[in-house]
Amino acid sequence: MIRFVPALLALAVAFSSSESMAAADLILVNGKIFTADPANPQVQAIAVDHGKIVAVGSDDEVRGFADNATQVIDLAGKRVTPGLIDSHSHSVFGGLELAAANMEGESVSVDELEQRLRTWRADGRAKLGEFLQVVGMNSSDWSKAQAFGERFNHGEWANTPIVFVGGDHHTAWANNAMLKRAGIDKALVAGLSKADSATIGTLKNGEPSGFLVDAGWDRVAAVLPPVDAAGLLRAAEAAVHYNNSFGITAWMDPAANGAPGEAMFAIKPTEKTVGVLPAYKALAEKGGLTAHVAALLVVNPKSRPADLDTIDKVRQQFTGIPNLTLPGIKVFADGVLEYPAQSAALLDHYSNSHKSGELLLDPQHFGELVTAADKRGWLVHVHAIGDRAVRESLNGIEQARKAGNSGITHSITHLQLVNPTEFARFKPLNVIASMQLLWAAGDEYTLDMVKPYVDSAAYRYQYPARSLLKHGATIAGASDWPVSSPNPWLAIAQAASREGPKGVLNAEESLDRETMLYAYTINAAKTIGLEQQIGSLSKGKQADFVILDRDVLTVSDKDVSETQVLATYFGGQPVYTPAK
């Protein structure tokens, strides 16, 4: 029997080799393929079978996987990347705003705004039942609160409830008719706590000015009519198509149990608080969810470990849905930095108010919440804009690591101001920096609405991407759509230039192109807990990839920002090609 062993081994090897070389459904050759696999980052060709990557390498190596039935795409030198991943996108909300009355961050005169409101009232885009709503307002418009009141509290508008919602989704302006519906008046403001009254702007006579931030805006949002199931499904469909058009094949939805109009940081979830999750479920059942969605459930910032039982009841309602995972929770540590809202939590104070913003989480107990989530195997994703919010977020995660490190990757998003003492904490705590670097620009937000009001040393480290990277932090790409465009090519270009209409925002904090491609691929996959399935073009992973019209690793920053997607593939199937 012994003399037959070599022959049997040879037969086994031959069988194994022929099995591994089985024909692929699809191969791409003659390309410039960025794999996002650091061990093999640049290749010519890939092979796909049954939606998975089965080979990565040279043309000669991959052509061996073709037979007469294989589709062969000659890339003719075109650039291919993995499907891009947005580590923070409220995509269903974004889908809704695609069809809404939307200023898209443009600031115009009161006369022009009134004319647009008339147009949007006539075509229905501004109508929410009996209410009128305009979204995407520029935060600089809140300095016009008195002028808005003089125009929209009188004449044809006097009895029509109107709300203008800031692009940041933390601020708004409402006319008197809308304030009345929400029960906001001089008496209410006078009876509120100091912290709550600060969320409602007032005139010199004590009457509400209409300006609202965070909890103040929440009072108005609560009386707006909800979007019905059909409307949410249409929004989800529009969002998936829009994301796919930019090459995005996955995202984290960081507030999936929230409904449009809710101020999510204030939510106290119940098992019936399901937000947009039914829309994702319905779309998946139709076969239209051509993206991986990692849906997080928001908890109240002051939640305790026992509250996670309620979150788990929501999670159980949406398990087993194709392309939908529910890997953890989202917590708001603070609000926003820009004047006049100034609700982001600072280590120092705002120069005009001598206040330090509002820390929403409880630093005495936040670590307990993170520890409890960690023990369940859930990731924690924290909204932190001010430097104090970042510090307390890291403190809570550090407490959880000391309690027993699960290895679950947690993340902090936005990171507008980060104290340098925090830079080196991200890597050892396994905390990913989920950054919206499209915002890293010298513009009216950073220069006019932030710089005059914060300490100069703190301002120096606004969106400190390179400082974090140099200290070992992992950077993940994010948009916060619909706060800003989900187009990752705009953000990748902006991360390099940091240039805006009023100058460059700290050029020392720029990031190179390749770093940003990793940020939008494997790093973002780690952020959403799917790095074993997606994020790189590696053997065994799902075949999500994008064919581009230019080599995004070599063209100029301006050219990168204008990148067009020629095709987006999800699970080896084309899900987007541009209209002819």
C-alpha cells in the first residue's frame, strides 16, 4: 500500500488544482486595479464567480479562469477600485431630500428665498400636509432671524406654518405659526431650564426669534407629519441608486431607528422606534438593496446598560434581511460648533458667550454603556464635534477596554476639533476616526462661523486628519449625507487640497490620494464591521467594484473631484451604468 501514496497525493493535488481553476463567470483584464489589500495593492486583473472574487493578479494568471461561457471585460487600462464605503450616511433621509424643497447650502436674499418658497409651494416640493418646509439652509442664514420674522410672520404667510431646516440637521428657523403649533412662546422659554432655553433663540423682548437648535428644533420636528411607508421606500430606492452612481456599495446608517424630522440625539427608543428600518427591509424584499447597509440604532446619550435590552428588541425584528446588518449603536456626545448654535462641547469656551457648549452624554456613566454594548459584541459609534466631546468619548471607550477588550472596533465621527493629547489614543483603543473631510475647507463655516469664537490653539486642529494618521489612527471616509454630498470623489479631492472659497484650512492636515482610497474601502469596512466580507478586492470577498473614467491615483485634485463612474458592480452584477 505504501508505494501508492505518492500517486494518490499527486491525484489529489491535480484534483485540487483543477477545482481551483474552475471557470469564472466574469474576468476583468488589462486594467489598473487598486485592490485595497496592502499585501497586493495593484494588479492587472481579477476573476469573479458566483459573486465572489476567485482570483487576483496579472492578466496571464487570471485569463486561466476563463472558458467559452466567461464574460471578459477588457478594461483598456482603466482604473478599478473596490466598491466605496461611506462610514456615516443617513441615506434614506438623503433620498427624501432629493425630491424636497432644498437650498443645498446656498444662501440667498430674503426676497429670493420668498420667491423660491412660492415656487416650491406651487409645485408641492415644500408641502408637508398643511406645513411648508425647506431643507438644506446655510447656517449663515440664522443671522437673518429677525428679517425672516418680518417677512414670513405677515401677509400671505401669517397663518401658514413654515420651517427652514439647516443643512446640519441640528438647527432651524420657524415662523410664528409653526412655533404656535409646537407650543413655543415667551412663557414656555421663561419656564425652561437654562440649558433648554438656550436651544430657542429670543428677541430683545423675550419673544422667540424662530431660531432653534438641537432640543429646540426637536419641539418643532415633533409636530411635523411623518413620512408614510411608501414615501420612505421611494426615498430608499432613490438613495441606493444615487449612492451606486458614485461607486458606493456600502454604508453605515448611523440613525436607522430615527424617522425623518426627529432630533436623534434626544430620542428615547422603544421597541416600536424602528425609523427607516422598514424601508430597508421592503427594498431588500424587492431585490433592490444593491448595497450593504450597516444600520445602527441611536440610544439616548444618557442611556444606561439596561436600556440596551430595548434596542435588542428592535434588532430582532430586522435580522436575516439580505444586505442589512445591525452591528451596534450610535450615541450623540454633543451638537454643532458653528455660530450661532455653538452646542458642541469644548474644553475651553466660546469667546462670545463664555459657555462651553453642551456635553450630551454623562461622563460618569458613558463608559458603562460602552462596556455593556461591547460585551454584547456591538460596535459603538459616537458623534463628537467639540474637543471635550472627543475626549469624553475616548474616556468611555477606554473604560470599556479596561473592563475586558472584546476586539470590537468602535468609532468616533466628525472630529471637528481634537485636542493633540487625544491623537495617540485612537490606535491603542482601536477607535476609528470616521471623518467628513469634504468639510475641511477655508469657507464661511470654518472661517466666519467658527474661527472668531474658539481658542486659536483649538482652531489649529480643525479636522486634524494627518495628525491623527501620524499617530497611528485609522481614518475612514464619511459624508453625513444629506448634511453634505455623498460623492466620495469630492471628499477625496478636498482631503488633499483643503481649499475653500476663502482659503486653505491648515494644509498640514491634508491626506494623500491613496490614504483616502483606503479610507473609503477597507478602513470603512472595518468601521461597519464587514471587513471580512467586503472592502478590498481579495480572494473570497464579495465582488463589489467600480470602473472609473480616469486614473484617480495620478490625476490632479480638481480632476479627481470630477470623477465619473462608468460602472458599479455589486456581488459581481452591474447595478449602475450612466444613462446614454
